[in-house]
Amino acid sequence: MKKKIPNYKVIKDTREQDGWTFTEYDKCEGMEVGTLHTGDYTMKGFDDVVCIERKACASEIAMNLGKKKGAFNAEMERMKDYPFSFLVCEFDMEDGLKDPIGSRVPNKLRSQVKVTGKYLLKCLIEFQIWYDTKILFCGDKQNAFLVCNSIFKRLNELFHTKEHNDDTTN
């Protein structure tokens, strides 16, 4: 008899601003807000193996690679400990390569952001190689939400199928 896979619950970090809202539907039990060690989202019960960091725009990553580089590198270092870590971007790669500073950086901060598209690409490729974090460019906020939700669904299936298989082999 096939075991029913339970629904998953999303945990959103208390520091996450203007992010995604997971409501109860399909395979999701909804969302709760809590303090995460790193990242913006995870799955309840799997918060030690799943980490999703959301980036709203290319200018946010430009700030992370410029003025806030130390803190961002420390976060990427922590994400290395998660078997399933993702950087989910609500913009296209082309946006980052053309003008990572973009229009969303306040004018008073523009002089502090000196990141070129070429440098941004270099850093993102290094993050994938050094920290084994998957970087997904989703185009916009809605697509990024759909991608994140799909990640949670697939991982939930994987975790509970593996758990079931482990139970039957023991």
C-alpha cells in the first residue's frame, strides 16, 4: 500500500521583508514566521537541510556583493551546510548582467554600489561552485514564488519517500 505523503509547512524568517506568502493549498499546510539560522524560507521539520534565500532584484545582490559583502559571504558560508540550498532571484540574469545597480537602489546609496555585471556573474558562479548553492533566475516575483513552491513540493516528496523506503528496508 502506498503511503500518503503529508503536506509541508513553510517557515518564513522574521527578518524577511516583502516576501512570499504560502497559504494552505495543494500540498502546502501554509506558513508560519520564525527565526531561521540563515536564509529566508525553509520547510518545517527540515530546517536543517533546506535553505532558500530570496533576492528581489539585481540591485539587492549588487549591494550584497558591494557594501554588505562580508555579511553576505558569511551567509553563503552557512548555506554550505544545507544539502538543499537555493538562491532564488526575482529577476532575469540579463538584468544583473546589464545593470546590477538598477533603479531600486536609493540615490543616496548608488555611489556605494560599484558592482559590474561581469563581477556579479563571477561571484554567483563561485557561490555555486564553492558552496553548492543552486542559483535560479525566475524573471519576476510570481515566477520565483512558483519555483520555490515547486522546490518545496519535490523535496517533501523526496524526504517522505526516502523515509518510507528507509522504514521498509530496516
